[in-house]
Amino acid sequence: MIDSLNKALSAALHSLYDIQINPDDIRLDITRKEFEGDFTFVVFPYLRQSKKGPEHTAQELGEAVVSAVEQLEKYNVVKGFLNLSFKSSVWVDWLTSANITSIRTAHGSPRKIMVEYSSPNTNKPLHLGHVRNNVLGFSICQILQQYGHEVIKVNLINDRGIHICKSMLSYHLFGDGETPESSGLKGDHFVGKYYVLFDVKNREQAAKLVEQGMDPEEAKNNTPLMEQTREWLRKWEEQDSEIRSLWSTMNGWVYDGFHSTYDRMGVSFDKFYHESETYLLGKDLVMEGLSSGELYQKEDGSVWIDLTAEGLDQKILLRSDGTSVYMTQDIGTAQLKYDDYHMDQSVYVVGNEQDYHFQVLKATLKRLGKAYADGVFHMSYGMVELPEGKLKTREGKVVDADDLMDEMYATAKERTNEQGKTDGMEADELNTLYEQLGLGALKYFLLRVDPVKRILFNPAESIDFQGNTGTFIQYTHARCQSILRSISFDGSVTLPDHLEAEERALVAHFHQYDDKLAEAATNFSPAVMANYLYETAKLFNSFYNQHSILKAESENIKQLRILLTQRTAETLRVCGRLLGMEMPERM
RNA sequence: GGCCCGAUAGUUCAACGGAUAGAAUAGAAGUUUCCUAAACUUUAGAUCCAGGUUCGAUUCCUGGUCGGGCUACCA
């Protein structure tokens, strides 16, 4: 539809005003709903060459295009805006034949894309910030896949380091043989408890040192506990069997906990990397860079890269004692990932607090001569904050992921019971429903916001189930299904060639799906799909309230409306899946 | 200090440089003998400030204000 219009506009501009413009470069807007028309062509940019006023120019173009394109019905002009309307029959044909849900590859450049997301530390349970990461990461993978790319979902687990040793030591000293089983705690929460306990004990010890006159900052890092933690880290690195054994045990507990949380959130991975296996990587690459002269060494032996030419700073890559820093291992891991998959693009879903880190990583890889550096992309997103500020596990200022999902479930159950529409549903069906509604509301809440913006979460105000919410979208789907349960589309009936305003709006909206998917995929923005989903539900409800489906004026109108209902449900399911939201049959 | 990001109705969010800046929520007023009222309809309410570019700026540029982040031989 659009193609023929673009061609006609291009031809008309050429023949009327001698303007050369490629059909692909013609820009059409969706006509705003307060005006009549489907697509709008803005003529202002061409006035200089047409040498006529905006209305006159638009008039002439409209005349030419409508007579050239048989599918067009009419046009109207408002100032410099040429609004073009297709014949209703064209829309109906499109609706009948359109394959809304299929995977798109028509953009012509399918790529192999690795997306790293989640990447948790194994010393504490997941909180709301992680939930945003997981939901965003999973969603963008779904979107990229739907757009026709090949996607590899990876999780780089941060399973080693000083913070892991803290929870290990804390458990060793104060655990008294307790286990997740004996305490009835989920594994990750169990380990997290000891991580928090470490901090408590460490503060006590630090306070004593301060009493003895030590500087508070210094004291924190020089307690007996901290000394021992560092000792444990050394032993861990030396493969001390006792330490390693405790480490595997505790990580095992955490993994059990994480896996159940992941399952519940509905996220998954194709590949897990573990820092314990990658933390030594990268040194070789740094040494290569040193010999090729891209890096330099200070007198104390530390190795640096000077990125001032790229507008960044100088960055250390190897300490004077020859050990790695975080950046070193990220360089090594980037290489490992590339060797494993040879992907065209490597996406890191990581919070915006690490914007600088990823600029440096990319620039460094480039300097080291790695062509794949161009494919490195940091999908940065804003932090989730409480009214009092950032989430902080150690200070207990967190919204725990599991607790939050429980609360969402409970609220969903409560609201559903208030509605009283679920009579006759089995207990396990109801359980699934509450889960779908609770998680749906949560995911939509997190995804509808542009990723670059931070999200303020106020625990005092629970996540909504009314208005612009996941629930509204799910409700609309259930509404569609309730109709489609009683009747289905009969393809043998000839459809009408007239559309009511609300019907036309829905069809035109379905037509935007391709553009929206492309926008979401190229901008890495699930929020685009969330908004599209909301619009879909809104338009359907508006249509639904205005026109009866089952009691339509005639059989062919009825069939058209059933088809519209079917398409709506389909769109909600497909786009919902892109956000990781499930659509209930009844609610 | 330097660098990065954000700022839109009371609140939470939209708006490839285009028309009268859209929604939701909170407020006011309506809609159910009829397919799910977790819905629909009506109403009131906003672009941080000052310049600049443009036929046209919430959008792009410059400067400022406010908020957040980064700026470790931490991860």
C-alpha cells in the first residue's frame, strides 16, 4: 500500500515541480485521529521548488496521486498537510491477507546477536533492579528474534571475588551448620542472609578500631574479618580444596534459588559463563597490546591504555603486581564469547552506572585491533530507585524480587476475587491466572518506560491493575477470547467494503505493527512494543463499546468484526510474548 | 573540577523536526434489561529557564538551573 503511494508521490513531485526524490525517501506520517485520512504527506519542504502556497501544492499533489493510485479513495488538504485515504475495501483486503504475527526478515540484514543480561552476583538474592534487567534483556531478545535476527542469550555469572568470600566466611564463622533446608530459606536468600550478617559483624569490629583511634574509612577495610576475607580470596585462587568445596556448596544453593526465580519470571538463557572461569582471561591480549605498542607500561610495572584521543581517560589494565582488573577480564571474556559464537553484534544489558566502563571496553578492544569491537553495544538502562534513593542490599533498602512477585500474585488474587468472574475455574487454573496477572502487571510496569530513564518505585503505592497497565491488556485479550469461544471466523463469507471509524482505526493500527517492531528492534526499546500493545487494547475496547460483534447488522459485518477480534487477540498474544507477558483466556 | 544521562498535566508515562503536545491516574459528570464495567464516554489540567538554527522546535545546537550516575592498582 505504502509503496504505491510513495511511488506516486515521487512521480507527481517530479512531473509537477521537477523535484527528484527517490520513492524510498518519501516520508509519510500516520494521519492524526482528529483529521480524516490514513496517511499524511507534509508538503512544506517542497514549497520552495513548487513555487506555490502550501494548500495549492498539496491540492495539486493530492489530485495527481489519487488519480494515479487506484487504491486511493480521496484526499483532503489542511494547510500544508495532504491527507490521503485508501478505499475501505483495500483495508479489508489487507486485513484478510495480512500475516501479522510471522517473524520478520524482510529488513534484509539478519544478524547473529549475542545478548548478555541478568549477570547476577552469587552472594545475594535478586532485587527489583535485577528484575528490570532480566525483563528488559529477555524482552529485547524476543524482539530481535521476532525481527528476524538470530539471538544467543547469555548470562555471565559473577561467582567469585571478594564479595563472594564475605558471605562464605560469614557462613563459616556464624552458620553453625545451618542449611537452606534446615532453615526453610530459599538458597539465594539463605546466602544473602550471611552476606548481610558479614556487614553487620564487620561494622562492629570496625567500630572497635575506631574507638582505638583509627580513621573510620580505614577501619572498615582493616578489621580481622576483612583480613580473613582477603586471605580466603587468596586461598580460593590457590584452589584450596576446603574453600573451593564450601564455595561450590554455597553457589549451588544460590543457583537453586536463582533458577526458580528465573523460571517464575519466565526468562531463560542459551549459555552461562562463569567469572570463575573467565577471570584470568584477558592478560594475554593485554600483553599482545603491550608488544604492539598500543598499551604502555609504567615504571612500577602496571599496564595502561591511553584513551584520551577518544575523549576518555587513561585506564589501568594490569596492576603493578601483574594481576587483572575488571576491565582485563571483560576484554578476555569478549574474546571468548566471540571465539565461541562469531556473532555480528554483542549486546550487554547493564545499568547506566557502567556507561563509562563500556565506552572504555569498546575503545580498548578497537585499539587492540579487534574488528568485532564495532559490534559491541551497551544496552544501558536507568536504575530503579526507591523514594529514598538507590536500592542497597547491604543496608536492607531493597525490594526483593521474590517478595515482590508474591505480592503481585496476592494482589492479583484479591482483585480477581473482587470481580467474581472466575466461577468454575479449577484451582490450578486460578493459580496460573494470578501468576499471569501479577507478573504481567509487573513486567508491563517495568517495560513501558523508555529504558534510558530511571524508574521510581514507591512500595507504598502498589503497581496498578487499572488504566495503562499489563492487566488492561490481558483483560482485553480475555474479552476477545470470550467472544471467540462462542463463534469463529468463517472465511467463505464475503466481507463488507465499508468500515466504521473504529474498525478502520483498528485495521490501520495493525498495519503499523511492522514499523513498530522495526523501531523497537533497532532502538533496543521494548517500550515501543509496550505502547503499541496498549494502543491495540485501547482501540479494541473503544470499538467493542461502540459496535456489537455478535449482534452485528448483517452477517458479513459480523464476520468482519470477528476477524478484527481475532486479529486483536493475536496481536496481543504476539506482542505480549515480546514483553514476556502471557495472555489469559479468561479473567 | 571533568565527562555521561534525565527534566512534559498534582502524579506516572507518550509524542522519526510537523497540524489544536497525547494517555493513564488522582478530581468532576455520565454509561450495564445487550458479546467480560479490570471497560467505555465527557470534562478540567503540562513542554525547567534564556538564547540560536528552521517555513515550523518538547524534539536539533549553545549557555544556565535542578536531579541521577561515572570519574579507584573496586567489581
